[in-house]
Amino acid sequence: MTSTLAIAFGFSHSLAKLRKAFRSPSPQAARPPIRPPAPPLTGAFFALLNRWVPRPIRQLALVLALVSLGSCARLPAAVPRQIVLKQAWEIESGDRVAGQLVTGSLGDISVRLRGTRLRAPFAGKVELASKGFHCIYFSTPEVPAYLFRYCGVRYPRLGPLAAGEVMGRGQHIQFATLRRQPDGAWAIVEPSDRVLEQSLNHPSPALKF
């Protein structure tokens, strides 16, 4: 009788242990999986990064750098604009005489900026010019029959611009006004002092050409 009770008690005790083991996983099983360490970067500077910068931040910085490089690679190259000009001067902007660079030509107005930024006189578009010394063209739907040329412009900002936005910089700017002819060509005409003034200052809301 005693041995039977002992066997029954032992069986019950073992069954209870098994149930407890299934209900409560061991501490070793509850531990999160060990992630492999981030690959170390080389160099003294990168050694400090590996030591002080957490791995997730390094991974995020790498992803952002790759995305940025991919975006830059997809940017289309700016295509300079070519126009047919009625007047053909013997010496034009971009030519060289006795090895010296010509920065202006007949029909241009020379302006010394003295640090002043060149601004869009209207809401319009800036394009690179195919000829001339650092020349750009500015066009606007407000006066579609005209094209404004600025030469000597450094760091031009291409594409659509709002009135008053910076188009570029320079020390000496050559400004010319071109008008479209019936045959589609362009001719240099008398420059507008008002447009030039608006290019050197913030334009007023109502600008009349």
C-alpha cells in the first residue's frame, strides 16, 4: 500500500513538473536572439564612430547617404539654350583677343554688383546660354516676346524662379535685352532700365514692362 502511494505521488510530482516546464519557458529560451555586431569601419575617425555611435544610427546614416547618391545620379544635366541672334558682331562675349577674355559686347550694359545678388525681375525661368562668358537667359510668360541675357554670372540657379529669388552672383554683370522677331530669331534691342533695376533689387508686386 505504501509503495503504491509513493509511486502515485512520484508520478503526480513528475507530471506537475512537466506542466510547469511547458507553461513557463526557461530563462535561456526567453532571451532575445543575439544580433551580430555591425561591421566595423576602418580608420581612427571611424573607430570613434564605432565606439560612440549606436549601430542603428550608423545604419540609418548609411541608408540616407545611399539614397542621396541615387537622387544625385538621377538629376538631368542642364542643356544650354541656343538661340539665333540677328546681329553678328566680330567680337562677342566669350571670345579672346590677344589671349584676353572678352566679357561683354555691343548691346550689353556693364554693371558692377559690389556684392549685390542678381534677382529674378519676374516669375520666370533661368537657363544656361550656349555662348558667352558665364551667360544665362531669363524668360517669363509676363513678357513672352523678350529674353534677358546676363553674363558674368557665378553660381547660377537654374529652372523656375519666383520674382525676387536669387539667380546668381558676380562682380561685373553684362546685361542685354533681346526681342523675338517674326521669323523666330532674336535681336538685341535697347535695354530696359526698369528690368535691370528689378534684377538688382526686390521687385515690386506690380511691375510694368
